[in-house]
Amino acid sequence: MTKHVLVWFRRDLRIEDNPALAAALNTHLPIIPVYIHAPEEEAPWVPGGASDWWLHHALESLDRELNQHGLRLVLRNQATLESLLEICRTHNVSHIFWNRRYEPAIIRRDTYIRQQLNDEGIVTKSFSASVLFEPHTIKNRSGKPFRVFTPFWRHLNTLPVEGPVRINGSKLTAALEPPRGEPLQALGLLPRTPWDKMFYQVWDPSLKGSAKALNEFVNQRVTRYKDHRDLPAVNGTSRLSPYLHFGQIGPRQVWQAVQQTGSAGSPGEYTFLSEVGWREFAHHLIYHFPETPEQPLNKGFSQFPWKPDATYLKAWQRGQTGYPIVDAGMRQLWQTGWMHNRVRMITASFLVKHLLQPWQEGARWFFDTLVDADLASNTMGWQWTAGCGADASPYFRIFSPMLQGAKFDSDGDYVRRWVPELKELPSKFIHQPWEAPLAVLKKAGVDLGENYPKPVIDHRAGRERALSALSLNKQMNQSDRVGDTH
């Protein structure tokens, strides 16, 4: 019986720059491409509905691309090890190759799966495809993981970045009789109720879409990235994050594309590549500190006096806080599965500081509603905002939604787009409608407390409450340290 090599696709849903596929090609064996949908194995961070929507279309696109080379993507929706072993036994699979992931639950699972496959006499090998540098290879001068971005980024800039792995698609050989697979619809990834209508207007979640997004960014926007990236009403960011998350494009491809354009050496290019560096830093942190999706990296925040409140949390989730820039961001998130990065910081700060809700609640909501719900980046971002992570924003830095709105959305175009109740308000009041005279509100058709909520908490009161919580947390930590000396 002919031997086969199995390529286990995961968050690497592409053909180009796919080291596992390249290694399979080099065996000169017929290739069986497999994707196994087993979200329960990612618990407690199971992908949400927005991620599932993107995954459905990404798998459809990958299968279409593989078909052009004579291969068919085999889909399974049962336990991963069970699926792999069944295919190995029925199709004489001698090798299994895959590209690594760095989430704690996945590392534990993959380690176990590798052991079981090796016990069956199957050759296994994993590769690096989703980061520029393997997290375990990056250490500070003391041989320890970095906890501050600037020295991490400085170190990365001393290292050569490998180019993308080239794939000769004409040499890919398919199995004569591929294993049975499930139809894509059987994975149940698309919503039963059509809440995803706007997703189709905003995104092209295909491999062609990823190539188009990268090409447009590096040729049209990267030179202005430094100046435009903080303006949510402007199309100034790359919007590559979901393509990177699902591996429809790799960071090596992005790095090379940016450096090969006429923007090389520009402030926009450097600023954007540093954002790629932040993504690397996120994977570095979650690899070395696997407890951080649930626990603060800074143990001084382990007993922080949060005030969980379901009413506050719900108002924030629904974009009904009464603070226009916050509500605009939360509605953009719900309707499109994405939120502008500057607004992510504003909305997150409002939740953990003004409302004193645990950062984990915000992280779970983002993870459930973002199409780019990457556990590493999501964890780092929320801990940064809460002041309890690596290179964190100081807890006492409390964003004013009004000032942030006025600075980054001065004309109110972003707010008007996502909070249409306020679209007729003058720019002077768009970020603080409660300051508008009654006559102005009436002319704009705004009835605070009726068709747009009053602020769920006064800004000054929320700020003072957050600072009081920080002070109390410091006192508790000092008390604990005193107790430890006795």
C-alpha cells in the first residue's frame, strides 16, 4: 500500500509560506491535507461566533486553492487524535507535519498527540509559520523572557528575518483515494440567525482577500500609517489581523512585502513593523507565562478590588454607556467583528477603570466577538489596559472618553457612523451630548435617556473610584508584604 504524508492544517490556512506543506512536498509522497474542527480542545478559550464565521470562509477558500493543485482538504469534526490515527491506519500515513501554535491548551494537547503518534511509529515534525521568531529562542541578557516591549523590540531588530517559504504547487501530489471527510456545512460554523450580514460588506475572508488587503496596504497606506493609524474614521490601518490570525497570510510575507515597497525606511513603515513586533511580543508572553489568559502577570493585581456588575457589563457590551466614542466602538465590534485599535484601548479602559469590571470579562467578550480573536494579542492588550501585564499602561492612566474622542475623532465622523442617534449633533457636542443645550439636543433629535442613554457613570466619579481602587490595592499588597515578614 502506498505511503502518504499528512499535512495537519490549523492556523495556517494558506499554501504559500507554509513550512509544513513544503516539508511534505520534499518527502515526494502523496499528500493528504486535513483540517480537524475540535473547538472543545481549546477550552476554556473556545472560539466565538465571529471567529467561526471567518473560519468557515477561510476553509472554503483553502479547499478551493488546493483543488487547483489537484488536492482536496479533508475536514473532520471529531477528536483530533482519533481523527489522525484513523486516517493514518486506513491510508498508510508514515509522516505527519504541522505548524506550531502557542496557546497553553494547544501546546499541552499537541505534546500529547505527538507522543501518541510517535508510539504508533509515525514520524512527526512541527514548524514555525505564525511568528517571525520562535518564542523559546528569544531571551534577555539574563537568559529570561522579556517583560518590557522596548528591549524586546530592540533585540528583534538585531536578528535577521527569514523570507517566506516557497511552494512549487505544480509538484504537489494528491492521494489516489483521499480519506472520507465531512462537508464544510457539517462543522456548523455559520450562524443560524443572520447577524453576520454586515460582515460580508466589510470583509473578504479568502486567500485572495488576504493578498488584496496586503497589497493595498503596502502600496497605498503604509507611508501614512504613523499619522493615520489612530484616526478611527480614516481607513489608515492594515486590517490584516484576521488574515494573520487564521494564517491566510504569514508574518514573514507581511514583513517582506512592507520592506520591498517604496516606503522602506519611512516613519510609517517603521511604526507598522513595530506593531508586527507587538504581535510577536504577545506570543512571547503567552508562551512563557501560560497562566496569563486567566491570571494577571503582575501578581500585585491578583486581589484587585473589582466591582463586578452585570448591568454595567451589559451596557458596555451593547454600546449603551452614554459615552459616544465607547458606544461607537462596541457597536462597530458587534456589527463587523472588528474594532479600530485606538478605540479598543478607549473601550477597554472605560470598562476596567470607569466601571471597575474585571479585565477578564472584557477579554472574554472581545474573544467571542472579534474575527481576529487571537488569544495572545487579546490577553496582552487587556492586561496592558488594566495595568497588570507586561509593559503595562499605568493603572492611574485613565482615558477620558471625551478627550480621546475630541483628539482622534474631532469631527465626530466615526461616532456618527456607528451611533446614528447622534448624527445631527454639532461636532462641539458629539463626544459629550449631555453638555449640549436642550434646544440643540431637540434640533438634533436627541432625547437623552430615551433614544440615547445618559452616561452610566459620571466621568469624574468613575475616575476617582478607579484611583481609590488602585490605592486600596496598594494598601493590601503592602499589608501582605508586612505579614510575610513575621
